Amino acid sequence: MINSSKIEKLSTNFRDEQKQLLEAGVTTWRELKDLEDHRIYQLVKEGRSTTLNLKRLRGIAELVCEIDLAPQDAALLMHSGLATISSLSNATPQEIVTKTGRLERKLKNGQNHLVGLEKATHWISKAKARQKLN
């Protein structure tokens, strides 16, 4: 299960946060998901991390832990504007494909259509199932 796995190398825009989280003993996605606001503010005061980036990482961790997404998929959704389980469950498969495709084109990563309708539908199903549990 991904949610209890160690946080691997994050993208370079999160390097300060990753270093500081490691120093603070936050090494798994579950620990990151459970990080409370007051602890985030404390980390920001102590180092070079930003509140925005730590909250983004916590959002990614929630998608990783709660609906068992791969960290890179959760990051793609977050950067595409689908950062919560609620927003994901309310989206249509086409909306997810469009938003993630737009981000991929903007980044010009050379990998076309990383997210198709089948994958988007699967993610929506997982998000809706998780919402039913709450």
C-alpha cells in the first residue's frame, strides 16, 4: 500500500520542504497527511519551507493515502486544479483528461495523454467510494 510507504525524492520545487520534513521525522505519506496546521507553521518558522508548499504536499499525501493514488498522479491532479477528494469525485472523466492534458501541454513534457478516460473514471470511482466511507 502506497500510503504507508516512504516519501521518495520529490520534485525540485519541494526540495526545502522535503529536507525539513525529513529532519522533523516525517518520512511517510501517512505522516505527511496527518501533519496539522500548527506543525506546518512551526516548520515554516524554523526553516526555508513555505506554508503553500507544505500544504500542497499534505494535499498530495491525502490523495495518496485516502484513495491510494501514486504520488506522481496525485501531484498531477493537484497541479491541474483537482486537489481534493471532493473535487475529484465531482469531476467528469472528460474534465480530468482536459485539465491534466492542459497542464501536460503547458509543461511541454513530451508525454501526451498520460491520463485517459479509463484512468480518470477509475480515479473518480475511488474518490466517490472514499466519500461514502466518511
